[in-house]
Amino acid sequence: MPSSRHPTSWSASTDLVRENEIRRGEIAVDAPAPTDAGLVFIGTILTPWASRLMAPRQGRADGPVCRIEIFPLWQEALAGIEQFERLEVLYWLHLSRRDLVRQSPANDGSARGTFALRSPVRPNPIGTSIVTLVGVEGSTLLVRGLDCLDGTPLLDLKPDRALFTPIAPPQPGDFEVG
Ligand SMILES: C[S@@+](CC[C@H](N)C(=O)[O-])C[C@H]1O[C@@H](n2cnc3c(N)ncnc32)[C@H](O)[C@@H]1O
């Protein structure tokens, strides 16, 4: 059954919301019920944006400082993070619909495949941003470069791969080319 939370066909109605509507050219599928893959949220992201219509499309390095609050259980996992100027942040775009396979970001009737976009609307609504680490206050990170809503659940944090050298010994695959 198509989700009752979202429209599944385009309508010219003028009272469409601009968050979960179907646009001309877009295609939704009867997506499986979300099971959230057994992920655990490890914290909450606090940002200035309460609305999807106000948040930046992509975070910017000179954007406002946001707070990433790690749940106490995971605080120890922050050890050493302060040595990295940039981090990769993975978050769960929890308000997104998840059933579109073609989307029309410009809302002009032309539509592109979901996997050719960085839209928040995807079967598994994972968002990623490279952020600048501004400070660490206990279990809270202060960062610039986010684009998510206030209260967005946090999935993971990693050092930016460009700054990270593997610590574990090399393995044969490290030398494979071609
Ligand atoms: C285009 S996505 C990009 C996300 C991430 N930087 C990426 O490329 O994977 C950013 C947009 O997602 C929407 N958004 C932000 N937080 C959200 C949330 N928690 N649930 C659903 N949509 C969200 C906002 O409209 C925001 O402008």
C-alpha cells in the first residue's frame, strides 16, 4: 500500500505543501515500510533551522556554528577528535519521504533519478556533510558546515578522509591497482 503520509501522484492543487508533495515529472514507488536498519542514533544536532524551507541546500564552511550533542553513552568515543580540523558527519534526515525514484528539484517537470541527486528524499535518508570543527565542550562538538534541521538525529562522526592516515598496519588490498 502506498504510504498514507505522502501523496503518490502529481496534483495541480494550489494548496500543496512544499515539503512532501509530488511534482510534475516525479515518480514515487510503493516503498517497503521503513525499518531503519537497526541503526542507533548517537546524538542530536542543534542548528538554527526549524524548517526544511529555510535550511541551506548544502552546508557552507562559513555557515553558522551548530552543536552536535553526543549522548553520554558515546562520549568516550570522542577521544582524539579534537586533532581533526574537519569531520564527516552522517545524519538521519528524519522528516524525508522515502519513496521517490525520480525527483524534480527545480519543480519544472524535468526529473532526475534519486541516486543522481543529493536530495534529502531517498530510500535511506542519510545526509552527510564535511564540517569544520570549531570546538569541543565535553560531549558537545561545535561545528560549521551543516545543513540539517534543528533536532536531526546523528548517525556517525568520522575524521575527514583527506586528513586521516590509517593507523592499522597495511593490508594487501592497499597495494592493489588496476
Ligand atoms: C539537500 S539535503 C543535503 C544533505 C547533505 N548535505 C547531503 O548532501 O547528503 C539538505 C536539505 O535537507 C532538508 N533537511 C534538513 N534536515 C532535514 C531533516 N531532518 N529531515 C528532512 N529533511 C531535512 C533541508 O531542506 C535541507 O535544505
